[in-house]
Amino acid sequence: MATNRTQLQGWKRRAMAPVVVALGLAGTVGLAIAPSDALAQIAKNEAAASPWGPTDEIGTLNMMTDATRLDVLRQVAGGKVYDLGVDLFIGMPICCGPFGDPSFQIFMTHIPARGDGKEVLSYAGDAVSMYTHTGTHLDALNHFGLKGKIWNRVKADDDLGVRGWTKSGVDKYPPILSRGVMIDVAKAKGVAYLPPSYSITVADLKEALRQQGTALKPGDVVLIRTGLMTLWPDQNKYRLLDEAGLSLEAAQWLVEENKSMLLGADSLGVESLPSTDPANFVPVHSYLLVEQGVSIMEAIWLEDLAKDRVYEFLFIASPLKFRGGTASPVRPIAIAIQHK
């Protein structure tokens, strides 16, 4: 299987980190890496003003209303709850070690006595040190910017303090409760997981939806299954820098044509990497967060939904209120809804 030389050479020139692309993986025969050739037509590389006004800090999450939440709650078809979050533990795969970001650490601050102690009450406590973009998490709209501005044309000069952003942080986000849809691209392709750097096309999404018998609706939380969670938690295989994911065209189709409210995936970065854009190493991130106001969820556990072929569900998640935070760990849940 041939790799896309433009993708690999461009990434190496920028020397972001050592990237080893191993192709010919079991179950991936017949998949080609589809390069993106329409970056200029899709992404403007300019921060957009929000259609919800100059004070908006949550972007497309404004699509949620009491009515939309009640509507999806009325469609719940059973009581089985699917846990879409991964465990947080020392040695777990993380996205951004190559960029110098810290690994996950947990340690005890208080421990109970061992042996035949006479204490009546024992006390155990612990503390955590972590990069906020660790495990299953939500990226906020202040995570990336373009030409000095984040979503809604907010400038760092005006709204970045010594402890973080004062605008569009995860503390401003409401609890998310919406119709969710999983698009199982790996299953539609007949593979365990998509190969390194595979760019998911619009045609891929349409074919997966056709096979599932699923239709997208405005305001959906759309979760893409690449199958990469079948490699979890092997750090040598489940990694960021050469992962399969959405192409820019596919992201545009989801948010502009289908009005998806939030996008996520079972990968560390949602988009196909390395980037084909020499000026932007995460063009899908910047397009979604900065130009469209669409938040992103990463490292979502979709294997149980895939096993049970649950493609439409009530989706619930809520970020921690880190003031000004660019991300927050989340533990999303899904409950199957009636197929309409």
C-alpha cells in the first residue's frame, strides 16, 4: 500500500516530532490514503464572528434548547447506559507528549495505616496532575486561533490573562444533552481500524450512514468511529501524529451541510494527520473551532456502541468548570433512542 508522500514529506519538513508510519496493517488492505486538495476553498484561515452575537462564547452549542433536549429525552428506548469515557491512568496514551505537554499522574496525598492499626477511621486521598487534553475530553473554542484571534474574533491582547483565557473557556459551556449519532466508518470499510493517515471523505461518511440506515439531523452530536480504540491503550499504536481521521471536506459537509452541533471521534485528534497544509498542522481543528464555532471531543470509547450496533442515542456530557480552560476531561454517556 502506497503512502501519500506529500503528507509525509510536509510533516517531516516541519519537524514537529518523529513520526513512523507503518502501513500494511492487518485488515486494511484495499484502503487508500485520500489527500485533501481543497483547503483554500473550504478554510478561510480567519476567525469568524458568531451568528449568535458579540458576546457568544459557546458557538454551535447555542443550537441546544429546552425543546431539543426534551425531544430527545422523549425518544429514549431503553435503560442500558453506554459509557463513552476511557480510564485515566499512569502510562495511558496522550495526544501531545511530542509537543512537551505533561503525562497523566495520580498520587496519594493521604494513606490509611497498614497492618493491625488501632485507628477507628482511616483516611485516603489523592491528587492528579494532567494536561487538560487527556483521555476522553472536550476541546473548547479558545483552544486554537487564527492570525491572533479565537472564535468570535476575540484577541489574546484583550482577553488572555496570566491564568488563561477569559473568553470561550470550558467553564462557559453548558451541560451537553442532545441527539447523538455514531458513524462507523471502520465497519463500513470492513476493517478493524483505518490505516495511518487515512483521510475520511464525504463519500465514506455517506456510505457508512447508508449501510447503517441512519440520517443526520441539525443539532446532532456526531461521533466518528475509526476503530482506533481497538488499539487502546498501546502507546506505540494508539498515537496522534499519523492517525486516521476526518478530512477538511468531510468536516465541512458535517457542519455546513448537515448542521452538526459537535464533532467527536475515537481518536486523539479527530482529523487525519499529518496535515497536507504547510501553514497549518491541524486545519480541521482550526476550521471547526475558529471558523465554525464547533467544539470537538476526542478519545471517545465507541466500541460498545459499535458491538451493539447502536447508531442513534441520547448523548450526555458535561465538562468540568476549569475557568478559562482550553479543554476538560468528560465522561460521556449514551442511551439508545427510537429510530425515526
